[in-house]
Amino acid sequence: MKTGDFHRLALSLSTLTIQDLAKAAEEERNNKPISNTAVRDLRKHAKFSAAKVMGSDSARQRVRSQIWSTVAWFNAPSVWLTINPDDLHDPIAQVFAGEEINLDDFVNLAGPDKTTQAQNIAKDPCAAAEFFDFIVTTVLHNLFQVCQLYINNIVVHRALS
């Protein structure tokens, strides 16, 4: 939001009354457009703010819009796959989080307990993201023979020839 817009919006919102909101609620119940511009501005900016809150209706709508835009741009995917690795209890994730684990001579009961493992990942979200990227890239490359290319800072996956 630009500074001039912020001041205009702040002034507009400061004039709102309970009666304005009640009238807008009545108009919405009757499926009529909201006549008060300040209420429309409030609603629009509340929706933009909610789009940043993970799991909100606005955020889901934004993500769905991005998915449909991607489909329109690149065509529909041939395979839709969701990979959900367990970063809380995976020894590889613990290595990314800084734990000293010998993966060549791995013993399941050695190393941190489950609570410490979960705390390590919670303290270091970057390690969780690196682990996720590593697992997904490894699965795509080794299982599906797909490699990542970067074209104009956009990740493009293509089958290896």
C-alpha cells in the first residue's frame, strides 16, 4: 500500500460507525452490493490481510488461484503427487538440524529421543525446508527420473533423456 493510499484509507475507516456496518450487513444479507465505500475498503483490506494467514479461507482461495493459473500457463499435470516426508523423526532431518548422526553406521536407538528430535526441527525451520527439498528432489530424480532446471528463476521439472 502506498503512503497516500494509507492516509486516505485511515481517514476513510476512521469515519465508520456501527450503523454503517449494520447497514452493510443488511445489504449483504439481501444480496445487494455494499453502498458505503469505507465498508467496502475495510472488507477488501481485511481480505488481503487474511490471505497472509495460513489456513484461512482467503489464503486457500489465493493458493487455488495460483494452482489454476499454473494449470492455465503450463497445462494440467500428467501426474499429481503429494510427498509428505516425516521431518520430525527422520535421522536425515536431524542431520540437517545439526545432530551428529553417523548415517553410514546407523543405529535406530542411538541419537536424540523423539522429544528432542521434534524440538530440533521446531527450532530450525530452515533445516526442515532443506530436508523437504532434499527428499523431494531425491524422490523425483531417482524414482521418476525427473530433474530440476531453472529457467529465468522458475523451477521446471523435466524427464531425463
